[in-house]
Amino acid sequence: MNPFFLPFVAAVAANSFLTFGFGLRRLVSAEGGGFPRVFAPALAVIIAGFTVWPVFAFFLAPFSLGYLEMMFLVPFSVLISTVSDKIIRSVSLGTQKQTADLSAFSAYDGLTYAAAFMILRLATSFIDALLFASGAAVGYFLCAITLHAIRERSDTEPVPRCLRGIPLMLIASGIIAILASFLASAGFLALGTHL
Amino acid sequence: MKTTRDFPFWGDKYSPLASLAGVVLLIGATSRVSYALIISAAIFFVYAISTFFLRVSSRFIPSAHRTWIRIVFVSTVTAIFCRIAGIAWPVPVKELAPYFGMVPLSLIASDLLDRTAEETPMRTIQASVYEAFILCGIALVLAAVREAFGYGTLSIPNADGITVLITQESAAALSLRSLTATAGGFILFGYLLAAYRKNRFRRYGIPRCGEDDV
């Protein structure tokens, strides 16, 4: 079994959104923004994979930050999010509104922070960090696509009015999270027999 | 005539639930009452101290770098809280570690610092404590429901983890463990929002029930 496959699959099935609820507001609310709205957080998570592990595991490791790690990790994740926002805005020049996304300053509702936090806890090498980050980004992206499809469908189906919008998105997220945990368990079991 | 604006848990567009700022804490850190108590303490500590000091020192903060200075300051206050709380409750603080980072981010996302920029320092503290109170109230109610139905217990934090105050054997036997997972939090919170909308429609007659406002 390819040793790179396990951390990737783990991160896709058990991504920060489904496991902890980070990035929730962005996914369940129906504000506009098109694809940059989904791509920017996913890109921020991937950038976190490239940068967090080298910075915190090499440059800051000798300082043994302990509880003070948060003092650096939160601003660092916000910085990554704003950089990602700028990149996406520059790429989508002319097709989307070019104002800065203020949710980047909350690290996309903690999504980037959670990815950075989990990378530092789970990754044992730079490759691990990259695989974990790309898996988390793919997992978030798949959740976003699924929830977007559910939202569109709910506009045409006879859904009770009090459930439409955010409540329905939350309930759908919960069901997806249950399914993902079953899939992750089954996947790990299958992988475990081949390891 | 009463309006939804008078209702503290929802209020205007800046209220914690209408803006959904801090909703990650409401779902992620409320699997037990003990965890919700620690997160509530963190929210009160960080909101009150950060808003007060940032308001008092606002004239010395260059406007060009205001956002970044705020983020670093609020993160530092949260790290200080983690250090202090870690002495009293080392195990629960370690278990809640991923969620503490969301406290400063929730404060930034709530826009509270900008909204109270023109207020007096005393008024700033009042506003921040009021907002923290709303967030913590909802967190504790959610935690009580989730722990009671999920584990059949109610607990408070201690140095080694949790102390179970109330155990109900019959409830424990029927416990719905999925309620204590994040998935259960999503579903419970979704139904609570729907119930609120229905109640709001009945009491205030607001016909916007079903749109994307909370």
C-alpha cells in the first residue's frame, strides 16, 4: 500500500469542516462570490501545508512555544488566508468583484487555523504536511460542492420554509459528517488489512 | 410592539447568531457542559480584556496596521488565558486546544472592535460582556442538551478531566451518542434555528421565515 495514500484519504474524509465545524459560516450562508468563495479557503489550506510545518517545526521549534504557539499560529493563519484571498482575486480579475474578502481576517471561520493546527499535530514530515493539507482542501471542496447542490435543489423542492437556507444546510452538513465518519472508518479498516 | 431587535439572542445583524460569528464554538465545543464552561470563561476573558485595552489604546495604534495589531493582541490574550486555565484544568484545556484558536477569530469576525470604536471604555466593556454573555448562554444551553441526551450526564471541569455531577442511568441507557459528535451538533443547531424561525413568525409575524436571514 502506498504510504502517501493514508494521510490523504484521512484528511479528505475527516477534514476540519466535518470533524470540527471550522469554515461553517462560509459554507452554510448563501452570500454570493461564486467559485472564489470556495477556492480561496481551499487554496489557503494548501498554502498552510507548504508553510506552517517548515516555519513551526524548524524555525520556531527551538523556542518551545507551548501555549504561546497560538500567539503565532492564529496571526500566521490569518496571513495565509489574506494571501490566498489576494491570489484568487488577482486570478479572477474581471470576472468577480475585486473587494477584499473580510472573512479572510477570521482565517475563513477558522478553517485555515484548524488545518495549520492539525498539520502541526499530525504531520511528521514535510510530505505528510503537504498530503494532509491537500486532502483537507479536497475534502472541504467536496463538501462545498455537495452543499451547493443541496441548496439549489431545496429551492425547487417542497422544503418547509422554516428549514430553508441555513437550518437545512446545517442538517445536511450533519448527515454528510455522519456519512464521512462511516466512510473514514470503513476506509481505514480496509487500508489496515493491506498495510 | 416588540420586535426581533428586542430579543437578545438574535437582535440585529451583528448578534452572534445572526452573523454566525462563533458558531464553530457553539457546535464544536459544546459536547459537554464542562467544555462549554471553559470555552465560556475564555470568551468572557478574551472579549472583555481585548476590547477594553484595544479601545483605551486606540489612539496609539496606527490605522494602517490596526487589523493586524488587533489580531496579534487578541491572540496573545487568548494564549494567556490558555496558560492560566491550563494550570487549573490541564486535561480539558488540552482537549479543547483546537477550539481556543477560534475565540480570537470569532471576536475579529463579530466586528465588535469596530462597532465599539467610538464608545467610551466602560461602554465598550459592557457591549463586549453582553455579546459574550449571549454567546456563552447559547453554548451552555446547547451543551446541557447534548450532554444530557448524548451521555446521560451533566459535568463540570476538574484538573483530571471532568467531574460528573448528575448521572441518570435510564438516560445513559437511551443516550444518543451521535448528539455529542460534531455531526449531532450540526443537526441539533439546524433544528433549533428552524424552531426559532417558526416561533419568531408566530410571535412577531415576520414573513421572511425561510429566507437566508437567521
